[in-house]
Amino acid sequence: MEEIKGLRYVSEFISLEEEQTLITTIDELVWLDDLKRRVQHYGYKYDYKKRKIDNSMRLGPLPSWADALIKKITLEEISNVDFDQLIVNEYACGQGITPHIDCEPCFEETIISLSVGNATLMDFQNKNNRELKISQLLQPRSILIIESEARYDWLHGIKGRKKDPITKEIFERRISLTFRKVKI
């Protein structure tokens, strides 16, 4: 996406088989219900209410099933960040996430999110000029890289849409895997 500096979209980052394996693996693990959506935390647990993360929230290393994704991100020269925090979010049909900027004092600049399951439309809004809005369709198996101005000057969120406003396809279950590096 050229409209926002530091925002990159890569379609078909993983194969359909890799996607299905990821979904199966994730679904065999424990989901937390402490938000409006189900989540899994790896590396560090993030406190959404306090917008805080520290060493006491360390859960351990990232799961071994994430190693291949991180290696591919590095090999394809998308990023060489040593990610140590991963959050897996599940969005059911009609669920979204409030527009936000990921906690600046908590996480380094690069944030990478892999979408699996179903497509969704992510909305970006400039924090200094709320009239500036851009949307990006996130297809299954794609990754979104947020850095630079996209990271610090643009809010990103997902409206609780049940259908794609263009194709009218129903948004079904989507899972995002968001990789971050903790500042501690």
C-alpha cells in the first residue's frame, strides 16, 4: 500500500496447506476469553486495560510452531526483528477491534500480522487528521507489515462487519497472528 509510508501488504505469504495446519495447531491450544474475542498469548502477556507489559508478564519463548513463520519472514527479507511476543486473535463473524495504535512504550517499531481463515477489511485512520481514512482488504494467508508512519501516525482497526462491503461475501471466522518485539 503506497498511501501510507511504512505499510506493506504481502498476499499468499503461506500456502493453503500451511494455513490449515496453523489453524488446526492453534485450535488444539487453550483460548482465553478475557476480551470480547478469544485470544492466545505467547512470549509475553499484554495487559490491555493498563496498556502495559513488563518482565513479570513473560510466559516463556514463542511456541515452536511459530518458528517456521519467523524464519520465512527473515528469509524473504520482510523483517529481521527477533520477535518475542505473539498474540493470536480469533474474530467471529461480525467481531472487530477498536481503532488503535499498538502500545508505543511497550513494543518496538515493526509489527507483523498474518491473517488466516477468512478475509477482513482493516481500516486505517490518520491520528492527526481523522478525515484521512484508507481501507485494506486482508486476504487469508497474507501478512501486513506496520512500521514507520503506519506504526506511529495511523490507527488501525476492524469494524464489526458481517459482509465485505464490496463483494458482499460473508466474513466468517478469521484468526490473526501478530508478532511484536517487547521493549524492556
